[in-house]
Amino acid sequence: MAGLSSTVLLGLGLVMLMVLTPLVSCECFPAIFNFGDSTSDSGGIHATFPRLTPSEFKPYGDTYPGQPWNKYSDGRLLIDFISQGLGLKYLTSAMQPVDSEYSQGANFATAGGTVMPITYMSPFPLPVQYLQYLRFQQEVIALRSDRSTPAKMLARIPTIDAFSKGLYTIALGGNDFTFGYTKGMTIPEVQDYLPVVADGLIDAVKLLYDAGGRYFIVWDIEPHGCLPYMLTFAHHTPEELDEQGCIISFNEAAKSFNVMLKAKIADARKELKGISIHMLSTYDIKTDLSNNLTANGFKFNLKACCGVPSEFNYHLDVNCGKSRTIKGVTYTAEKCDDPNAYTVWDGVHNTEAANRYVAKMLFSGKYFDEPFPELTEQCNLKPLD
Ligand SMILES: *[C@@H]1O[C@H](CO)[C@@H](O)[C@H](O)[C@H]1NC(C)=O
């Protein structure tokens, strides 16, 4: 009798657990589908062009996980902290040929990617990343519709539901600016084509919405006039710098792009029924941080941690981790002693410490153009340590 009742109780307990589990664990996003450039690449460019890209060599990855892992930082990227906060696994690149784990989404980002359909530093602009996503989705649907698909394989791909319940993140556009600047275009010449860039981001959102996506975060352009790369690349006089030491004209171009993108996102929000779309202002996050560096544990904002010693610790021809002799002089780009004191890692990309800070600001909800309660309130957010 006692045995029977405890079995019944156990059975009841299991049923209750099964009913309760979805509520307790996560009414939250089951997957992330990310589109981006080097700021969110988790091995895409390495998988497609192995041995040719800096992030597969030391000291990339030194802080975390302790060795290179094909990401452009000393540690985790913003997208990694987003995964961590949501209690999801770090995203695997959709280009990863061996040992791929896509049960909680996939990463279509590749370093050098642009929004415009051009081959600048890499041949994977946003329209190509979208097509790769579409193929991925079709293959998942085909595998899930085929009764002979092994359970082991099903465990490594998303559910079909994940395509509508997942979070779509788009972090692109910075390279569309530098594309023009490195070709010698003036800021007004670059600004002439920026509407095409903003429209390209919106077009991708619409295509992903048509493919089932409903939850979106689109990044704006950060104040890139503060980057060691831009400060080194663009000759400037002291009058052309703001009180932070950033190049005003580049930041103004980024700002006006962001205003335009925000308006287009507001239009898309009206047009696409049931969409939950949010622009993340990395511009404001970075500006607020640079106004409040030391309170957040940082010392340097305009100097790269890993680079050739100089005003901005950056050399245009010597990447972090490399050594090069130019006209008889040998330059070596080495890691600084304390990456956590720097916001910029290699002159272009954030340190892990800066990425963690940006992720915290993202989850605070304060830097979205519209409230995002599905993310900031309904998820059981995990710590970002
Ligand atoms: C500066 O940063 C600290 C630590 O994050 C925060 O508590 C404070 O409110 C910030 N101050 C301003 C003016 O943003």
C-alpha cells in the first residue's frame, strides 16, 4: 500500500514537474540566430578561410577561454554574453563543418561582413548570410519532417518552433563605413550611400520576418571616431577632436546614420504585424561608458590593449599578435598587462570586459528604442561573470 501510494505520488510529482518546468526554466528565447561581422563572428571566417585570419592565433582568446577560439577579442564577445545571460550555449558558426551543435541557434556572422552586397574584406555580406540562414532553416525542416532522422542528429538542431520563438540579432554596418573611408571617400561621399545600408538592414529584417522571425535586435553604429584604428587612420588636428579625444566628424556620421536607422525601424515596426523589434544604441552605451570609465573599472578608452606601442597603441600594418619589419624597423603588436583596464582590444574590437559591460547595459533595457519586456522581464537572466 505504502509502495503504491509513493509510486502514485512520484508519478504525480513527475507530471507536476513536467507542467511546471517550462514556466520555471524559460518562457524565454529557445535559440538565437545571429548575423554580423567580426564583432560577433564565432569562427565563420576561420572555417571558410583557415590559417588566414588573426583571431586563430595568440593572444586572441587569452582571457577566455585561455587560447584562441577564432573570435575577435581577448575573450567573450557581446553575442556570447547574450547567450550566457539567456542561459543558452555559445553560438556555433553555421560554417562549422565538424562537431556542430545548433540546438539553440546558429551564427551566420563572418568577420569583414558588410550590409551592402559587396566583397570588401570577406565575401559574406548580409544578403549572403540571409541565404545561408534560409538554407539552414530548410534543412532543419527537412530533417525534422523525415522520420528516419536519427535522434542524435535531432538533438543537435533547433526545433521548428525555435525559428519563430528565437531571438534574431543583427550586428552589422561598421564595415560599410570603413569600406568608403579606406577607399579614400570623404564623409559626405560615404553618407551618400548610407541610406542603402540602412535599407539593407531593414530588408534583411523583412526577409527574416517572412521566414518566421518575430523577435529582433538590430545594433546601431558605435562612436567609431573613438577607435584607435580610426584615430590612427584618419589624420586629424586637435580642433577636430571632442573633449573625449574622438574624431567629431566620424562620430557625427555614425550618429546621423543611427537617427535614420531608428526611423526606418519604427516604420518596419508599424508595417510588420506582431513583430517585436528593437534597436540597441551601442552609440549611447559607449558614450556613457567613456564619460564614466573609471567608475566601471576601465582606465583606457582610446588605446588598444594589444598593439604596437604608440599614442593609440595601434599600427595599421601590424595586427595584434604579429611582428613585422617595415623599412628596416621591426614592430611588434603585443598584449597589454591588464586587458580589463581597456575597452578596446586590438584597435578595432572590444575587450571581453567591454563586451560584458555592453551586455549588462543591453539586459538593463535602457538602451533600446522601445521597451523589450520579453527580454528584460520575462527571461530568467543569468549572471554575466
Ligand atoms: C557610472 O558608473 C557607475 C558604475 O556602473 C554607476 O553606478 C553610475 O551611475 C554611473 N554614473 C553615470 C553618471 O552614468
